[in-house]
Amino acid sequence: MKDATGNNPPGPDDSACTAPAASHGAETGTWGIDTWLAWCGRGAWLSFLPARLRPPLARVAIQAVAAAAIMLLVAPLIDARGEAWLDATFARTLAALAATRGLDSAISLAQSSEVSFSFGPGGSLGIGQALDPVNDLVEQYAAVLLTSTTALGVQQLGMRVGRALGWWVFLPAFAAAVAAAACAGPSREACLAWSRRLFGIALFVRLAIPAAGWIDSIVAETFLEANYQTATAMVADTAARIEQVEKADADKPWYERYNPVDAIGDRAKQLYDTLASLGESIVNLAIYFTVSTIVLPLATLWLLSRVSGIVFSSRPQ
């Protein structure tokens, strides 16, 4: 039957043979990446299969290709960068913890020193008692470093677990897509939606921790490294100067060492001047390790989870 122009009207099967641009871009005639992905997801290119099997098997094929590209090309690069950052930060944290223990020992030694004198009843002066606040700050900083070391250990364990799982993390997504082929109606759509969501979860489990380590390394080196180097040098210099003060005091003649006036006026002044700027350096180091080992990883993992949730959320295809 012909229309007024003398041409046959389109049949019911003609629309199924049109290009993807006709279904998604009929009004504009455009061809974009979203149109191409939707066409691939519908399985129109699997014309040799029954229509009900095309979308699920197309989903399996697309996910398999994506998983292969990620596991063979992307994952090794991200693993290398993330592992290098975690190992370097772990070693740096242990070194800082050892330096802090040395500084704490030096301050405790200065605190325990006393000057004995005898004027009538006699007595003693503890010139290091004023160092209690600094010593408390150093001990709290050591607790921060211990927490940072634990956090880094957890991240290293998580990265090893994700690497050990390997291809297995993608099997639930493949299984959900295959199950969609055996279902119909709402169950079919639910299986396809779960396949998409499980694929996003698999990517997160496999790549999130090393990717977070890579991102954290860039942020830390850009914004925190300068303050870290300055504060670390200050802490090391302070410990050395405290030891020099103690050694210089031991080398003095006995009549100078047991003169309380000289001790308080000379030795105590050297100790207090040495520790004057230590508090700020310790605070800067505490900020560095807290941000780089705890705050940044948590924030980056949260951001990656949000991005993964948005990209792989179940939505109509």
C-alpha cells in the first residue's frame, strides 16, 4: 500500500534496522559517545543472537573488554605509583617516630637533671621542670605518628587484598549480566542494573586504594612537603643542640657546674632557647602526618566512591 507520494510507508520492522543515531538522535541527527555506548549496550551489533539475549551478552562483552584493559594497562601503573607512595610514607613515618623517641629521651634527660646547693638547710633546683609542656607535646606527637603508621599499614593491607583478588572482583558483575539473559520483565532490568553497579564496585575495590595513594602523593608533595622538610630539620637540630648543651655542662669545672646561679642563668637559658621554636615544628609535623596519612586517604576514597556511584548508578539504558 502506497501513500500519497507514491512510496511505501515504513513497516514495523524498518525502525529496528535504523542506525543508533536514528533512535537516540533522530531529532538532531548527531552521533556522540553516549549514543554509541547506548547502541553497544543494547547489543544491536549482535544480530546473530536472539533479541532477548543481545543486551545481557553485550553487557558481558563490554565489561570483559573494559576489565581486560584496566587489569592489563591501568592497574599496573596505578599500583606502582600508589605502592611507592605508601612505602615511602611508611618509612618516613617510622623515621619520624624514631627521631621523636630520641628527642623525648633528650628532653627527659634535661628534665631529670638537678642542681644541688647548700646554704644553711641546703636543697636542690630542677631546671628542667619547665620543659614539661614541651615533653607532653612530643609524647602526643609520638601518639599521632603511631596512629599514622597504623593507618598506613591498613592501606597497604587493603591494596594487597585488592591486588590478590584480581579478576575475581569482576565475576559478580558478569554473573548478574548472564542472569539477566534468563529473566524477563522487571527481574531482567534489575539484573542489568546490578551488573552495572557491581562492575563499579569491582573497579573501586581493585583500584581505589592505589589511586588514592597516587592522588595523595601529588597533593602532599605540592602543598605539604616544604613545611615537612623545614619542621623535620628543626626537630633533628633541636635534639642535637640539647645533647650539646648537656655535653657542654658536663665539661665545665666542678665549681661552675654546682653553682646554682650559673646553672640557672646559663644552662637553663640555653635549653629554653633551644626549645623555643620546637613546638611550632612539632605541630607542623603532626599536621603533615595527620593530613597525609589519615585525612587525605579518607577524603580521596570518599570522593572516588561518590564518582563511582554516579558513573555506575543504575539508570535507564
